[in-house]
Amino acid sequence: MSDLSVKSVTHRKSHILEIIFSDGHTECVDFSPFIFSNDHPDYVPYRKEENFLKYQIVDGNLNWDDYTMIFPIEDLRKNKLLR
């Protein structure tokens, strides 16, 4: 899966994003369990939806604020975010 990348992202609601991957797979990922259970100060701002929605696709990765928050693409595709 080394060539796997994020092709597009659509906000569905709250902290849920629909992600389309380079292999054609689509996954709806709810980031709220990760964000709201993690007390690390880097993630606290993303509890506000307006900050969470400031994501970008950079080099095929889903990225927030210059890599403050980024996840392995394989984890996103499996919808398994580690806490």
C-alpha cells in the first residue's frame, strides 16, 4: 500500500470526513474519538469544528496546520485511528 494517497476529502458533519483514496476506496472517518480523548495540547484546538476544518491534502496526506495533526494513510483507510 505504499502508493496509497488521499485524493479528496468531503466534510460530512462535525468531525466526520469522507475520504477518497487513490485506490478508489471511500471511507467516512470520525475523528472525534481521537481528538476528544487526547489531552495533548496540540490536539485541543481541533475540538472546535472551525479549526478541524482547516485541513489540507499535502503530498497525498491529510494534514492539519503544517503537520500538527497527521495520520498514517493506511489507518485512515482502515478507519482505525490510534488514541
